[in-house]
Amino acid sequence: MKESGPAMDVYRPIREFRASSALAPAPIFSRRDPDDRLTAGAASPRVRTIPQKIRRRLPRPRSEFGPVWLLNGVIATACVVLIVGYAGGLQPLFHPHLPWWAIALGFAAGERAVVHLHFRESAHSFSLGDVPLVFGLLFASAPALIVGGAIGTGVMLLLDRRLPLVKIVFNLAQLVLAAAVAGSIVHLIAGGATTLGPLVWAATFIAVEASAVVTVALIGMAIALAEGRLPDGMLRRMFTMDLAVTVTNTSLALVAAIIVQADPRALPLIIVPAITVFLAYRAYLAERQRHERLEFLYEATRTLSRAPEVVLALEGLLSRSLDAFRVELAEIVLFPVDGQSALRTSLSSGGHKDVMVPIDRALADDLRELVEREGPAATLTAPFGSERLHGYMDERGVTHAMIAILPGDDRIVGSLMLANRVGVVRSFDDEDLKLFEALATNASVALQFDRLEQSVWKLRELQEQLEHQAFHDPLTNLANRSLFATEVKEALARGDDPIAVLFIDVDDFKTVNDTLGHAVGDELLVAIANRLRNCVLRSDVVARLGGDEFAVLLRHVHEAEDAGAAVAERIVNALSNPVLAGGQLSPVRVSIGIATARPGRERADEVIRNADVAMYHAKREGKHRAALFEVSMRAAVVERHGLKEDLRNALENEQLVVEYQPILSLADGGVSGFEALSRWQRERGGPVLPSQFIPLAEETGLIVALGEFVLEQSCQKAAEWVRAGTFGDQAAVHVNVSAVELEDPRLVSRVSDTLERSGLDPELLVLEVTESAVLHDAIRGTTTLTALQDLGVRLALDDFGTGYSSLSYLRTLPFDMLKVARPFIESITDGPQEASFLRMIKELGEMLGLVVVAEGIETDEQLRLVRELGCQLGQGFLLGKPGVPDAGASARLGERWALAPGEMAA
């Protein structure tokens, strides 16, 4: 497991807390000590312990060191204000005067002389660090006390701790502030004292306790800033414990100061009670540690025996071991049997977990040999055993460890390892080793490894099945999107050969599902998957990304573009033959996008996205083809995506407008109606052609909203014309209906509601649909058109001649008008044969009782010919451009087009 850095430590829960005196600060966030989140300096005279379960209630931290740096700045500012304003000029109260270097030596000695006892989620430390503080308050100037304390402690922190800068700065800043506060209080209360009497004693007690309050408060603030909040009651417990310890240590220091002033020769006499207190507390802590070790062993055994599954038992054992022994990594390796792989289950202090992960058999043999050689339990430091084992440990960041065997009835069935101890004490002692050996023995008995081994291997097989299901498509058994992305990433990470990615989409697959059913669609997808497998090498990867989308990864290719094109052609050819699905042969057409990449140049997601872009380009070019990705394609897709979003916003904010193109009677030039045409003036980039945004609207499903908008605007406008008498009472408004709208079951009710709101006579609304829209789903289309006709609206077949032109449908569907497509009008001047096509269409319309409208009239010659052929209505730029007609439009149009073509007004 990788070693955690400073940025990771701050995110782990607080498990220990030991505050320091004002001059023996608490270094926060030790570099590799997740258990020692706010651990005090070794010179601390006070003992503070957070109970075991507080850690579980603490929130996850919100940030790294930023808030603590801000706190450091506030503390430093307070130091400057207090020292410059008052404390900087304070002189020693009594003789002898101690220089700054003597104070520094005192604090350095205190930083070294400390007892640390750690177990589980609590830490205990004890020292006589208040002694140099009290001596500094009485026998040194405030500057000497501050400088000496900072230098003595700072040097030891730099030499003895691997701490980030933010922690060192916090310790030194709060040390200086606490020292300045203590010195100021002593001088304010007893500044005029001439003897070291009760007044000075009281002032010293108050000053030292005040410095401790400052330190505890600052440490509490640091915890709150780093961890998110301070657990309830923590500050109260810290202050309570601090009071008792401070009184004891300050009393010892004052007695020593009195002795120094009266007769320095008697100073050694104070050493005996000081050492007695020191040893008594160490004995108390040792006894408490033994009690906690026994409690841990009991809890660990109970966890193992009560776990419903062996995996949960292993995880519970490792989790408790991480906490109890304060290590970064705990792992169990089960040695192989009957040709199986060795399995590793591990847990790190950072939360990373591996469960039943296979490891190399040779590595497992080396590990088995190591534990057999070292005995039931042993401590190890790098290098570890064989070169292979050393590499394994080095890869996992193991620097020192304890390792023990897991014994079975007739063989060693596994090993238990705890690695990389963290905290102030970073080595394993004999007591740790004894407890670890007992833990391993109890674990073997509780888990009954010999009887559960076969269950473990079966569990591993089940896990492999679940892993396969997690990374494969259940329908086709191809790799899924997640596995395919991983394979592309790994292909780009190793080797120097380029790769090619093919993105494959089945054209018009939705039609298969809609007409033949989803079961047949699934059969078709399975058949396509089988043919794709046959088109690639075994080293290549075929995946189903979802729906009707597939992908292929070509590895170990030299000319990636050529290889991609060749495989794409092979796929198109393989799918050219109809595929058997649902008992019938179905043709399959696919669009393929090809993207290539070299290791170190593109990311996996970029290559897949590029292939997707190229596939989309192939669809736009007519489907059933392959396209090689080019950079320009991406720009077009990005622009198209931006266009989609802008269109969505334009519809929501009603930024589109409707213009109306006149439809005239070719006999007298009178206005028969207007075709409603949507127009979009894009806020960024100017006008967008309908040929651009209408297909986008259909693709994104916005066409329904666009249709509603145009229908509403058109009916309201037509109703206004009728009320104003602008075009008489016969001019209708023509509104286009797309294939998507025609399939919408709400279309009929929407048209009815719109007519009712606008008050427009249904006879003055003409709905235009194309042949392809009607024939996309003929049964539904016929039903919808009949229902619309029942409302009283008229129907027009638009662009006649460009679609299927099924005469049987034309005869049975309830149309009122036939609009001849623009290409027939454009070619009418090419000769008699082209004009005859228009004549036949016109005669067919008359025979079916339909009004024939000639679209796209743009020249005088075209107008003359369609008039001669007898078309009733005409539309085109020559007759009138789209716009918003005013009250005089009817008169102007009638005056202009009532004349013969050769006599047209200027």
C-alpha cells in the first residue's frame, strides 16, 4: 500500500489528543500518523486522552491545511500585538537571570525526556515540561523566555519530527502566544514583588494555567478547522484534565525555584519526588495499556466468531488491528491448496480495501517460507527475504512490519501482517509482538481455517463470476462500456504500437424494435455481436456499449488507419447478408466511426469520443458507411451541440419568430392562404437556417415544442386577420406537422385546444404533412389524420413526388390538397417531358378531388407554365417572400398577379 502523505493525513479521523504546555506545543497532523492527529510535543507536562469511541463520531474534514494556515496567521498577529504592546519590555522578576540559551536548553531537554504509551484510539504522554516555563517566568526576561522556548522546541521538532511546515508553524506560533500571555499575567499580578512569596506563587499558577487554556483553545480550534467540528464535551474534558496536571507540575517547579533562590545546592533534592511522580504515572499508563490490550484481544476474537461470513470476519479483524496497533496496513494472505491461487485480503488506514485478491503463487511460497523461518511471530525491516518478496513489500510501501503465521491442524494456512506503525513511537516492542502472536493464534482458532478453506475458494469463484458480470454485457457476453474503456486505457499505457477504435451504430434499429418487438431486436443484437467477433483477431476487443452501439479495439497494429478501415469494411461486408432474427431474415446496416491513437498522446476517453464523432459524421453522410475521424469533425459536433442548447433556450424563452409566405390563386392573384415558417435569429452567430435547426429539433425531441409554438402563433395571427378583415374570410394558415408530431398521441387534442383558444374557424387551418411522415407508421398516421379531419381542419400532402408516392395511400388518406414538390417546378422549363410530369400530377389531384398547389415558383416562365397547366394555387419567392403581412398585402398581391405574366407591373 502506498505511504500516505500530509494531504491524506488531515482527512483521517482524530484518534488521539495530547495538549502541550504553552512552551511545549503540540505538533498537529504528523506526516505519517493518522492516529496522532493532534499530538503534543514530547515536553508536554499534561496528559490528555480522547476516549476510544470519539473518533467514530468525528466528521470527515472539509479541507486540507488552508484553514490552519489562516489560524496561524491570526495567532502570529496576536503575538506581534501582545509582544510589541506590552510583553516585549518585561524584565526578570528575580535573580539569577537566565539567558535565552539556558531557557532553550531546558525546553530541548524537556522535548527529549518524555514517556509515550500508545494503544488503540488513545495516546498518553507525560513529561516535566512546565519546569522550564516556570523558571522562565521568574528568572528570565519575556523576550528571552519567548526566544529560548521557541528555539529549544523548534530545533527538536526539526531534528526529531518529520512534520510539514504548517504543523511546525502552528506549534511555534501558539508557543510564543502562550508564553507572552503567561509572562504578561505574572508581571501584571506580581510585577512589583521583591520576594518569591505567596503573591508570586499565585501569579505563577494563574499564568501557567492561562497559558494552558490558550494552548487547549488553539488546539481545539485547529481540530475544528481541519476536521469540520469539535466533538461535544472534548474541550471540557481537556480543560478538566489539564487543571490537575498543571497544579502538580507548577507546584514542583515553584519548589525548585524557591530552592534555587535560597540555596541552589539543595536542588538535587527535588529530583527524587519529580522522578517518583514520573515513574508512578508511567506505571499507571503501562497498567492501563495492558488492560486495553486484553480488552482488544477479547473484542477481536468475539468479532471473528460472530461474523456471518468469512470475508466480513477478515475485514473486522484487520480493521481492529489497524486501530489497536496504529499501523498503515493490515493484511491476511491465505496460502494456496489444490492448485488454487493464494488470496490476499488487506485494509489500509486510508480506507483502501482488497478482498480475496489473487497473488502470484511463487510470491506466496516465498512468504510461506519467510513465516516458517521467522517463527510464530516476528518483527521485520527492509529488505524482506527474497528479491521477489522485497519487491512486493516495496511496491506496497512496507518499511517495517510484524508478521505471524496462521496455523492449521497440519499446515500453515496463511499469514497475518501489520506494517508501518505511525505515531510518536514508530517501532514495535516485545509487548506488541506478544499481543500480535496471541491475536494470530486466536484468529486461526476462531475462523477455523481448515474447515472453511473450501468455502473461501468457492467464494473466490463466485467473486470471479460477479466480476465478469460487472464488466460484460449480459445479452451478448461482450465487454461492456466500463471494461472497454479500461482496455483502451491499458492499450495506450503499454507498448509503442498505435491502436484503432471503431464505434459502430446499427442504423434504424428503433424501427426493428417498434415493428418486430424487443425480443426480435435482442436476437438481432446477439447475431450482430457474433458476426463482429468473427471480423477481428483474438487479441482485439469487441464491446457492446449499450443499446445498439458496439465498439472494437484493434491492438498491435502498425498502420492504424489502414487497419481500422480494413476491419470496418470487413464488418460492413459481414453484415451485408441479412441476419436471422425472430424466424425471419432482417437486413442490417451500420455506420462506423474510426479513430486512431498512439500511446502517450491521447487519453482513452478522447479516442472513444473521437470514434463516436466520426460515427455520427458517417450517419450524416447517408449511413451504412465508415468515416475516419478528423479534427474538423469535432468542431462541427461541438458547434452542433452548442446549437442544440441554444435552440432549447430559444424555445423556452420564445425567441423564435413565425413568418408567413403567401399562397395565391393562379387564376386571379387572390390570397388563398399563408404558410407559417419558423425563423430563428440566434443571439450568438446570427440567423440559423430552418434546414439546420429543424433536423436538430427532430433529433432532440424539441420538434414537438417547436410545433406547438408555431401552431399557437399561426392560429392567433390568422384569427386576428379574420377579425380585422385583412384577407377576407377565406385566407387559411398552413402549418407543417413533422413525423414525430404525427406520432404524438396528444396532437389531436393539442390542435383542438389551440383552435378553441384562438377562436379560429377550423376550415382556415391547413395542416401539411409529408409522404414519409405518413408512411412511417401508416396505420397510426391514418388514424391521426382522420381524427384531425373530424375536427374540421384541412389536410395537405406536402412535397408530393419526393417520398414513396404510394398512390394507394394517396387514394385512401383524407387529404384536401396536394403540394407538388419544388424539383418538379424547377425542371418544368427543361422541356415538354418534364412539363408532362406536372400535368399528370395535376390531373391525378383533380381526379381525387384535391386542390393542387405548385411550390417553389421563382421565375416568370415557371409561373406562365403552371398557369397553362391549370394548377389552382401557387407559392414561391416570385409570388411573395416570407414575412409578416400587413393590411395592404392582399391588395398589392392581387394587383400584381392578376395580370398576365407578360404584363406584370414593375
